Amino acid sequence: MHSLLSLAEAAAGELAVHRGRVAAFSGAELVCFMQKLAEVRDLLGRARWYAALRLSEDVADDERLALDQCVNERATAVDSRLLFFDVEWAAVPAEVAEELLRTDSLDFCGHHLRRLRVNRPHLLPEAAERALAEKAVVGARAWEHLFDELVGAMEVADGTATQSLDSALSRMSSADRTERRRVADALTAAFVPQLRTRAFTYGTILRDAAIEDRLRGRSHWRARRNAENQVSEASVQALLDAVSSRYDLVRRWYRLKARLLGVQRLAHYDRSAPIGSASRAVSWQEARETVLDAYAAFSPQLERAARRFFVENWVDARTGPRRRQGASCEYTVPSVHPYVRVNWQGRAPDVLTLGHEIGHGVHGLLAAPCGIFHQHAPVTLAETAAVFGETLVLRRFEAMATLPAHQLDVLAASLDGAASIVFRQTALSRFEERAHRAARERGTLSADDFADFWIDTQSEMFGTSVDIDDDYRPWWSYISHFVGVPGYLYSYVFGHLLGLALHHRYIQGDTSIPALYVRLLEAGGSAAPNNLLHAVGIDTESGTVWNEGLDLIEQQLRAAEQMSSLVTDRSAAR
């Protein structure tokens, strides 16, 4: 790995001799420079992902932490040497840049170069860019590492036994309400120690972001994320407003779920409670075959790509203390395959998570031929691919259900998914917005401030459908997305509703969807999202697609309400 960094450092030195010359590049010189830059990015990416994936296995191991820090410091130094290109390229006059972009053989990085010029108003002089890049290692990135270490090292004491945070959170989907309450109490107790430290860490990251945005002249705390996603803040607000205006759907579902569970009103720890067969144990082999069958029914090409993750051992499903919490898929770089990481607990919801992460993996694998500048699509499209994969698995469960009670189980799983991904992520985005705005208006924030924002935004979603109390106040403090990827969470909402709309058109008989969808994945990030989505007949700017997805959720809710009456009537008749 250190040899990778040494090669990258040497190649960066060759590129650095062009400092001050970018405006005078010929088309051929620009092609050569970008080809060499692609080599550097590949070398750095391989080193960084090796260290990051190794750290994910044990976030509290000093040796792994030191390696990750060392790799990031050396890689950041290389990035710093090459920052001149972004600054000089953005300053090239528009007519000159357009002429250069028409050069043959530049397709492998053309869209990337155009995107760099979009950031032109927010770029600082090279010396300032270099200083910010070098300080990031001991700035926001270091605070993020601290937060991950604190959360990853949490142990949840339940009686005489202790368990990891992920294991405890998975037990919130237990069929036993007494167990759910006991685990929720244990989680609350685990969140209290070092709460002030985690709050200070998050607050520092908020202040760091505010300072950088001010220096760069960004108009909104989410502006950087929106630029990466190639969407406008107005369109993001339209998405979030569309969902929050229909919070009545999630409230109706939680009231129905309370009746199905036989309780007067849900407590916060009941939200993930299973309905019927969702609580049964699932073997790894069954999960694998369910996912592959679901993908095969839609597209043999997708199934072949998905199968490679299992056959070639690209999935790490181990559990244990100190492992990075949650699930993820890391594309790494095009010269290396993606990796999927799940904390497998052997329950039906874990199968949906596996389908979700395999969706990411297939996307990264199919887009790899686009090269290092274009493999990664904006996270909005990346989440569309993941949610679409999850929806395929859910529909597979649905096809396997024959009895009304089993059909209700599947509908419940789908509605739980919508509640978690569409409505909860919208509420989490509202929390983030409150936190970022308050940090910019008031400065330092306390753990109580964050708890107030948390309860307010959760209550806006729940209404009176879920009971929440003071024990729920520290539950914001383990969510790593707030710290590691600010402003990211609306991407889940975007992806879920868009995935639902695509799938709906497919099941309504649009036979062109599979081939169009595969082409969408293969395109990676080689074009603007709107251009890629227009190819599959979707215009996200109109906002119609969001209501189309929300209408589908309402249709499922009505079906569940009707099915619950049928199941109840049959039970009463017996």
C-alpha cells in the first residue's frame, strides 16, 4: 500500500511541473494530463480504500486508526500538489474551455471537467485551497474519526450481557415488545456517556462547515452537497416539502400498525416491530437466493453482476463489537471491484438491506468502464439504484406470499421501508437543517440544543401516532450521516420515490424499463442526472415523480388497511 502512495507521489510530481500552464494547454496536452491524473486518482483510491475498509473491521484498533490517518495525510499531500489544476482550469475563459472540451479522446473525463467549472465561483486562490486541504486532516476529518470511534466502541448493556450497537439496534425489530422496551432503555443508557463529547464533536463540524461556506461564498449549508448531486436547492426543498406535506401517510401507517400489534399507540421502540413472518429467522443461503432470484426476474444481466458479489466473496456480512455500524457499499476505484458490507443479523429486514447494498454494488460494477472520473453517479442516482434493488427483493417476498396474512406482512414491510426511508429521512434532513442554521446563527450548540431539534422534527413527523418521551432525546447522537456526509440524507428520499416510480412503470407493463435501467446504471456519472433520467422518461424538475411515488405509498397503505380488516374478520370468524 505504501508503494501505491509512493507511485502516486512520483506521478503527482510529474504533473506538478504544469502549474501555471493549464490555460495554455492544447487539446492533446489536456488529454495527456487527465490520463496521468486518472492514474494518480486510481493509486490514491486503492490506498485509501484499503485503509478505510480495514478500519471498518475494528474502528477502535489503534494500529488501523494510525494506518488510516497516515494514508489520508499522504494522500491529502498529493491532492494538495495537484489543486492548481482545478483552480487554473476553472479560470480558463469559457470559449477556450469549450474548444478544448471538443477534443477527441476526452470523453473519459469531459463531464467531470465541465462540473469543475461549475464550482468556479466558490474556488479560492491555490494557496488557500491547499491550506484548507492540508488542514482537513486535523480538522473536520479528524473530528469525524473521533465520532466514528466513539460510536463504534459503544457497548450496550442488557442485563448481564453486553453487545455492539448494531446488534442492539437490530433487536429493536424483535417480535417481543418487552424485549424492545428493555433494549431501548439499554440503548438510551448507552447514549448518555460521552453524549457531551459527541455533541461537541458534531458542533465543531458544523462550525467548520460554516466557516468554509463563508470563505467560499456558498449561499446555503447544503450547497456543496447539491453541487455534487447536480441538483438545485429549490428542487431539494420541493422534494422535502412534498414529503412533509404528506406526513399524514406515515401517521396513518403507525396508527394501523398499533392496531396490528395490539397496542393503543406505538412507542418509539415499536416502529421497527415486525408484523407476522417478518420476525422469522432467515439463513444466509436463503437471503442470497432471494436477492439473486429477485434480480434475475427483472434482468439476467443484473443477476449476473449481483451473483459475482457472492461467488467472488465481495460481501462482508460479519458482525461483532467495534465494527463500523450500519451497512454500506464502497465502489473503491474502477480498477478494483466494489465491496459490500452488512452487519448480518439473520432477519427478514436484513435481506432487504442486502438487496439495497447489492443494488449499489451492481451500479458501481456496471459503471466501472466509465473510468475513475465518471464511475460515481451523484448519490441521488446511486440511492435510486439501491432502492430499486431493495424494491425488487421486496416484490420477490410479495410474490412468495399467497395467504392474506402473508400478503399483509409484505405490505407492512414495504410501508415500514417507506416510513424509514422516505418520511424518517425527511425528518432527519429537517433536523440537520435546524442544526446547521442554528450553528450559523448562534455559534456553539449544546447536547440539549440538538435534543430539542431532534424531538421537534421527530414530533412533526409522528404527530400523535407515536409516543416519545425524554428517553428519546439522545437518539440523534449515534447517526453517523450527520457527521460524515452532511446533507446526504435527502438522497434516500429522492432514490426511494424515484425507484418506486420506475418500478411502478415496469409492473404496469413498460417492457422497455429493464434495458433502459441497465443503461442508466452503466452511464454512472458521465452526464447530468436530468439528462440520464430523461432517457428513462423521468423529469425530476417537474416534481410530478415525487407525488407519483407518494401516491404509490398511499395505495399500499389503503391496501394494507383493507387487508387488515379482512384478516381481522377471518380471525374473528374462527
